[in-house]
Amino acid sequence: MDPSSSLSQRTSSEDSVELCLPEPDIDQKMTPDAKSLKPKRNRRSKVYKTLPQNQCPSVCRICRNPAIGYHYEVPSCNGCKTFFRRTIVTGRKFKCSKVSNCLDGNDVIDTSKRVCRACRFERCVQAGMNPLAIQAEAKTDEGEELKKLIAKKMSNGEKFDCGSVFFNVEDKMNQLIGRLTTVESKLEGIHNNGMPLGFTDTRDLSTVISSRVIYNNVEIPSMSYSPVKVSKHTGLPKRRSQNFVHSSCLASIEYSKTFDFSSAIDTQSKIILLQHTALLCANLTNAFTTFKKLKSDTLLYPDGSIYGPPRRKSGPLIEKQRSFLQKTLVAFMSNNVDRTEYMLLKAIILCNPVVPDFPADDAKHVQREREVYAQCLFRYCLLQHGTLNGPARFSALLAICSIIENQQKEQKDYYLYIKAIHSQKHKDPEVLKKKCISVVYDQIMDP
């Protein structure tokens, strides 16, 4: 074969190939090489649109309004999504004013009107909204604790109870302090005025606990009256101070009725609790009244008379009683306790879940409420004394609890000693009954 002919055939074939190539698009000004480098579009099948996770939900699981998508792993509207995120980030706590069933039923909730936030948040959690899916960080420690708590309960399959967690420190603290201030102001009518002259409260502890809350001694039902004896030397009624002793304990009992645990435990549990805490609260109130209102370094009754045995009596036991009655007052003076610290400390002392023979189920209610007031006192100390000195201030206030416990023990020991002396000296039961300050006081001091 002629080499020239083969060469001509090759050339002709190459020419034919070149003629078959598409001409470059001059308008786009793109060369064939550049066009070949352009990435090809990856066209997926339309089957993915039919998958459940890729379909837009129609109903919000919280308010039953039209949903706009999956938010925090739950079909929801924009309002419920924003509400859940804002609650977690701020760490707020809401409380339902009814029976926690505001959003029950199948009707659509009108979110343009005021909706119970406690029930709405609880429905968000029950629907499965995942707080860990929120990308924004919590603004408070309470918000971070809330996020972890919900995630933990969701992982364990437990139901979240939004009422058992304490968040939003400022709002909750102001609410608690405001409520305690109102109660203290109302109960001043019992503590400061004392029992009406000549009248005696004959009720026992069970009857007082079961009755409604009263804020004035004149409202006490079924009081007995006896003529008032006047001292020849001073011209003042005798045994007036003992009326103040009863009224201070009565104020502590009425004070306990304003707490949430009072409606959750039975009467017998209340008796067990108050036999241990009523005198403690009364001693706190007496010390604070003397320190802040009467401005005295000696414990006084609200009328200004000296607390304890009369000054004309003397002896080792009398002097010992006068000394241990001053312990709480000295602690208040050395720590310069303000009104808010006194009210929160008094609430903590009342909510004592470790009282002997106290039922375990009832102790849970008391413990839950005590934790709330303890956390509130701790936050208050941080706000007043800073993060550096706040914890030390909190510890100093809690140390008063042991002081007042020791004072109560010595008071009850002395009471039993005096009662034994009276029993030996006066055999007549009627005479012993007259020596008793009140039935309630006797049951508190000698349970």
C-alpha cells in the first residue's frame, strides 16, 4: 500500500471528525475547554419529596394552629417555636392559676389572645420539643439547668413537671419576697397586740391548725374570759407577758397556713411539724421585732416589757434562762440581719422536712418548698453582697438555724423543769391549769 494514500486517508478522516465538532458559542465567549470544566448539576429524583420528614406538617402539636415546619423536632407554628425557645433561653418558670389543663381538648387555640404560658410550655415539652436543638445559649444558669433537666427526662421517658423547677431568679425572688412581706404585715396584728385582756384561747393545737387563717386575735373563736388581776405595786395587769407568749406561737401557726405544703399534708403531719418549728419561728419574730423595731439589745415583748421571768426574781436557773433567751437576738445583732433575710430564713426554718416521725411523703412537699426559699435567700445574698461575699453571707445566715435550735432545746428543758416543780407544789389540777399559759403553748413545749 502506498504510504501516501494511507496518509491521505488518515487526513481525510481527521478532517471529517473536525467537521462534526460543534462550533463554539460566540455570544457566551466560552471555549470548549472551559465549557467542559463547568460542574454538572446533580439532579436528584423527585422521590425524596414524598418522604415524611421532607413533607411540611399541617397542624401544630401545641396549639393546633397551622404548622410551618418542624421546629426542635416537633411540628409547630412560628409562635410556639418562638415561645419555647425564649422560655429555655431565659430560664423562666410559669405557674398555672387553674388546674394545669388550659390547653386540653381538640379546639384550636387562639394565640392572638392571652394563653396560659405554664400549660403552653408543658405541652411543648410533652410534644417532644428538644431543648438541645436550640442553637442559642441560655442567658442564665436556670435556663441551662432547665435545658439539661428536660433533656434528661426526655431520654428517660419521664414526664416533665414544670412546676417542680425554679427559674427566673429575679421574678421568682420578688414574688416570694412580696408574698412573705404581705403575710408578715397581716400577722403583726396577732404578734404585736397580744391576747385581749382577760381572754384566753382554750383551743388545742389540732383545732387551731384545722381552722381558717386569722390575722387578728379578736377573731379567735370560743375564747374564755376571766377578770383581770391588777398588781398593787405597778398597777399593771398580771400575766400580761404570758399573753404575748401565746400570741407569738399562734402567729407562727397562722403563718404556716399560708404555705403551699399546708394544703398537701394532713392535720397530724402539720401537728408534728409545728411542734418542732412553731417556737423557732416565734423566737425569730421576737428577736427581729426587738432588734429592728424596738431597737433594744435585750429581748423585749412587743409592748416594751422585758422578755422572760420578772427582774425581781433571781437565781442561777433564772439567770440561765435570761441568757439563753438572748441567743437569737445576739445572732441577729452580730449579723445585722435585714427584713428580707429574716423572712426567708424564717420560711426555711418552718419548712423542715427532717422533723422526727414526719411522714416521708409529706416531707417531700416540705422539702420542695424549702429548696425554693433557700435558693431565693442565696440569690438575694449574691445580689446584696456580690459573688465574692454572697456565699459567705448565706452560710452565716444558715448558721443561725443551729443557734435557734439550741435555744429552743434549752427553753423546752426549762419548761419541763418548771412544770415538774409546779406539779409537786400544786396537786390540784385546776391550779396547774391556771399556771399553764395556753393549751397550744403546752402542746408545743411538751409534745
